[in-house]
Amino acid sequence: MNNSSSLTSLDIEKNSLLNNNGNTYQNSPPMAYSGTMLSRKKTSSCSLLDRKKCNVMTLLVIAAVGAVSFSYYSGYFEQPTTTQPNIPSPEDVNSRNPALSNLKEAYTVNSHPVLSNAHPESIGYPTFMRWAGTPGAAYGTYLAQGVNTTGISIPTNRWYQNILLGSPEDEFGSIYTIPYIVDTAGSIPGLRIQYPNLQASTSIVQMIFNANFGLTLGVDDKAGISRQYILDDVSQPSELGVTLKWPAVNASVEGDSVFLRSPIVRGMPYSTMEYSAGLSPLVHSTDLPMSPPVADSRTKLTCDGTITHVQREVSIHFRGSDFTYLVFFSRPVDVVCDTFEGKPPPFVPGVVQPNSNHFTLSVVDNSTELEPMVLRAAVGNNCTSGYNPIFCENGQARDNKAYMDMLREHAEYYPMNPFVKYSFPTKEDFDSPVGTADLFFNWDMKKMSNIQTDISITMESRVRNKVLAYSPGFPSGYSSHFHPSSKLLMFALPHHRQILTTNPASANSEIGFCHPTLHGEACLVLGGEWTMAEDLGSIPSALAPRPPKAFAISALAKAIEKDIFYTPDKNFMIGAGDTYFSGKMLARLARVIAITKELKSLQTYSSRDIKETDQDGSLHKIVHECKRAHLPSDDVIDNAVERLKQGVEIWFNGTAEAIFTYDGKYGGLVSCGCDFNEGTRHCRNRFPNCPGYDNTGMNFG
């Protein structure tokens, strides 16, 4: 994560110099993907060195690490056995592939684009259309066509990846949305939510749940809806979420009008299910009610087949879990409640056995044939009566009325196709500090009452590429009451809340009601577009914010005498090998150079320098030890830098034997792969003969 954040900050700064087309970007930086952001001090250890030299070293180390990060695990999905097509000779390929032959020129000119924002084809990486390895059924037929057709990279390493790899009835396809865990393994087609418990020991921290206590929003098995969900063909997966769609069993194309659709978003306080016209919503659980469900806080449901009219909400207190779920409807409907109590499952110590109980809440309103609907569900209380030993303290019930009222107030608004943007002020030169960058989480807020219009949305009508101009402040006199987007309720993690700010379109106010998670407490925030002010600090450095301890200087100097002459194996220096180990070797050399340069710099410190920069009284002894140490000459260091440059640039200038290629199916850079000949120390293959695409073990991906 440290490397991703540093790389992002550096690339954003460089991009502001090399591009004159504005300062707002839609593509998401690596730090947005992981959900973890770091606050860095503004004081960098580069202040101890000559800044220009430090910047060069930083770039080299980051480039070396980038050689590793560009390695893409292309064998992530099951790859069927296929026949490899006829491969022309390497000479013929090079002569017919201007992109490959011009790669070195395209990258080395002064105006080359910053790699983090450049499309691989724009700087000359050749496209490879894989003949092996196809996405699973969950990817549907639209995205499975590949990025060259759709323009959308296929997700391969997202937090929701499990649900794309698992089968519909597989609990191992569970994903952690925070605070819920969701899956599709319920008894009916649809999305099941579980409220987990944080369990920790000296060796493990995990979120656990009882599958019998989940609640599924879906439809009856006889409704003609497939249990095999697919990625929604009119929604773009992002770092913040993914939308699943359950098409009709007999659908000839994914665009057919009868379907379920559920946005699965990080930090969602509710599960949400959209129903097209022609479907009757069904709510299901294998837990049974402790007491009759209550409609609109006043009318009890008898659960004997009696029709009850519901204006907006049904609350259900379940017996096994002691959870109270709130289920919200986008419009008034008639519902029927039914229960069936099966035989208790056999007792197996330490194993949660699935039971045969069934609770259903069915919409029986005839209007569903003509009008679409939205259902939302949330756990309003996990300790309603006090008998759940996991969530209740001392057997006491918890009064959660305030939280439940908050859920009721904001149930109308839900996220649909969230995306990430970032923005930063323009700077005059590379060395001047940027200060802060603004990171935006746009939740693409929808209203349940607008489902009639929203459910017909298409790819062309979706507003995804809006340009947001940089706005450094929040206008005076702003009132969240005038901005509907402030009605959206989402959970935020500690590192979000620490830097969350308001903006003209969203109040982004923290309102509490926190839940324990793997990443710290998640607390509710009101706002349709979060703005987070990320302190970029100074230019990223390969050095720590403090020099080495005095006692370690002599040992470092002794090791440097040998390690400064380190050179990666010859085959790696010509790009005849994998990107994994070559990246580790290059990073090793870069680290040795960085340590050497820091110690050389400390040798030059005068008494005045020590007095001006000493923070804890230890610098005088550190400098003394450095002056006593025997360190390599500048020529030796420069020679090491040249070796590092050659080893890094081989992967970017098109001369590597196992070149990087652009994956025309999944997107991303993939090593062509090297069928290594131990005798000649060269690759037996050349592009487009790329064994890295169909051999998952080759070169570590």
C-alpha cells in the first residue's frame, strides 16, 4: 500500500506538468482501490539530501517496484484446453507490427505520457488477444467480450472478486461489503445479507456469521429467473462496487426486460434489489419470527396467508438471531407472510448446520405486472431481546430506536453505480509541492420512488464521465437542507472520516452509529459525493523520515562495499525471464543505491548542518560514524545507477525478450512469458508466441 500511495502522488504531480487539458481525472488511483489511505508528513527525509538527486533515486526505485506491480496474474480464471494458432516468426511479427517496432521511440521522447495515466497501446505495447482463459458465467456475455470490444476492463482483483468466481449457491462466494457480508447462497434467487461478528485472537482476526440468520431479497424459484447472476451490462464495475443482475431463464439476450438487479457497494447500510415489471418480490430467511412482523410500525402480520397492505416498511424480529430486520418498499403494496418450521438439524459440535425453516414475505400486489419496484433491507437491531450472547451484554436488550429511525429516514436513497475521481491544483514545476489532492467517491445516488424511470437506464444515458472542476473550498452559507444528495446514508471507515470534507453538492456529515469491522469502526456519513482532502506531503522519497542509527552505520558501510556492485542475472537484464524475480532484483539494487546515497550525503554535514536539522540529539554521532565509514566513490554509484536504469527500461522500451503486452480480453499489462532455455540463457519464444497467457505457472504469472 505504501508503494501504491507514493506512486499515485508522484504520477499525479507529473501528470499536471505533462498534460494541459485540465486537472481532473476519472481513472481511479491505486489508493482508491484498496480502501486504505495514508496521511504522510509534509517533512521528507529528502531535506537531508540534495533534492534533485533524491528525486532521481525515488523515480528509479518506484520504477523498479512498478516492474513487479505490472505483472498481471493472467491465469486467475479457469483456462480451457485449446489449440494454439499458427505463430509467425518473430522477424515477421516485428516487421508487421509498427506498435512494437516503434515502442522504444514512443516512450523515450520527451513528451511521453505518464505511465499511470497512459493506455498501453498509446505508448506502443502490442495487444495480445488470448486464445485461452475465458471469464466465468458471472461475467455475462457483454463484459466477457473483452476490453477491446466494450472499453471496460474485466475485474480480476477487486474486493468483490469472490462473488464473480463462485457459483450462485456457493457460500465461498461471500464478499465483505462493510459492515455486511453478502452472498447468493440463499434458498431463492437473489442477494442474501449477513450481519457478522468481529472475532479476534492472538493469531487471527475474522468476521464470522451464522448462515441461518441471513435475509434474502429475491424472487420465488418458479418466477422464471435464473439463479446464475451476471455482471449488469449497463453498469461499470468500479473500486467501490459492482452491480449484479439475475436475468430471465429463457432470456435470449441480457437486455431482456425481466430481471433482478442489485448494486453491491462498499459501506452500504442496506441491501438493495431492483425488480423489473413482471416480477413479484420475495423476502426469505431460514430463521423464524419471534413475534408477528409489523407493517408501518402499527399493523401486525399474522403469517397465515392473510393479505396485509403495507405503505412503506415491515419490521421482523427473528427468533434464532435476535435480529430485527427492516424491509422497505418503494411504493405501497399488498404482502403475505408465511412460515414453515422444519425438523431441527442434527447437532455437530462446532458446525453450523443448515436448518429447514422457512420464512417468506411475498408481494402479491397485481401492480407488479406493470410497474417495477425496489426493496431494501437492513439490520436495525442485533440485540432486540437480549438473548444473543454474541451481540448482547449481560443479557440486556439494546434500545436501537435512534438507529432504526435513521435507517427509516434515509431508506429512500441508495447508491447504484459509484465511481472514483480525483482532483488537484495546478503546479508550476515538478519540485514545487502540491499540498493536498481531493479524492471523490461519487455514489451515483438514486431514489426508490424514481424506479419507474431509472430502471430503463442505458449505457449511453448514464452520466459517468462528468468533469468536476477543482474546488478548493466549501462555499459560505451552504446548507445541506438544499442538497438532496446529502440524504444518502453510507458507512465510512476511520481513514475516510479523518480527511472527509464538505463540498457544494454534499454535506458529508458524520452522524455516528458505528459498527466494528476488520478495518476499524465503520460510522454513518450523510452525503452523495464524498470529498476527501488527502495530504500529499512532499515529493515521495525512497528514504525513511530519519537517518540510520549510529550503531548500524559501520555494518551498513561494510555491506555496501560488496552490494553496490550487485547486478541482476544477465537474462533478467535482457528481459529474458519473469517480471516477479527481476522486479525483486531491481528493487534490491535500488535500495542499496538509496542507502549509499544517504550515507554519502550525511558525510558532508557540517556542524551547522547538524545543529539546524538535529531533532533528538543523535545526529552528531550519526554523522561522525558516516565520516569514519569507507563508502563507494561517485563513479561507482553512478555505474550502479546505470545498471539499474538498464534493468528497468528493458521492460518499457520494447527490447525485452519477454515483452509486456496489452491483454485485449481482460485489460492490463501481461508479460508475454519466457520459455527459458537454460543452455543459451535466452527465451525460446518471441511475441506473439506468448506462453504466459495459457500457462498459469509460467514466470509466476
